[in-house]
Amino acid sequence: MSPLSVAAVDAIRPRVLLAPLGVWVLMAVVAVANGGFREVVLIPRVGEYPGHVASTALLVAAILGISFAFFRRMPTEYATAELVVIGVGWTLLTVGFEFLVGAVEGTPPSVTIGQYDVLAGQVWIAVPLALLLSPLLFGR
């Protein structure tokens, strides 16, 4: 049976998804702090693009570290389908949060979407990829 078969999806336990939601809130706080660090410390010292790259690398490292610690300390054994749901949930919450903040700040959606343009040298895509894959990497 494939990890995402109907039976696997039916076996997802909603209660065990609450703790990962709390972990996402922690990651969101870390991401906001990282953004402040980027604007106040990194960009004035190294410039806009290097500051963006360094900040993204720091945030990916934080996401991986938090995810690793969470799944190593949790007594819950997650099914593969649950890990996929957690990763997709973390990713959707983050992208949604990013667009919401952009809308509140008056940033056009095209600018937010532009942050995902790898061909233009943008590295932000590493953050949602880390969120998507870290449950599968560390939750097994």
C-alpha cells in the first residue's frame, strides 16, 4: 500500500496534529525574529542580497533544528501520511502567513511571488521546502 493511499489518509489522527501546529507557531516566531535580525544586523553589514541569502540559510537551519528536536523528543510515532500532512500544513501556513503580512504591509502579491523566482537568484524557496520535507526527514 502506498504511503498516501486512502487507508493511510483515513488513519490520520487529528489529535496528534496539534503539537506540530504549536511547533509551527514557534517556527513563525523564529522566522519573524530572523527577519528583524536580517534587517537590523545583516543587511547593513553585508548588503541586501547577501543578507537575504544568509538570513534564508539561518532560517532553514533553524527550521531543521526545531523539527529535528521536536520529532526526536515526541513520544508519538507518526504515520507517513501524518508526516506529509504536517509538512504540507507547515508549508501552507507559512506561505499564507507571508501573503497575509504582505497584504497588510501593502506589498503586491507579484512581489511576494517574485521571492520564489529561483531563476532571478531568489533563495526563499528553500524555506518552504525545508518546512515541507523536515517532517519526513526527522519524523520517521
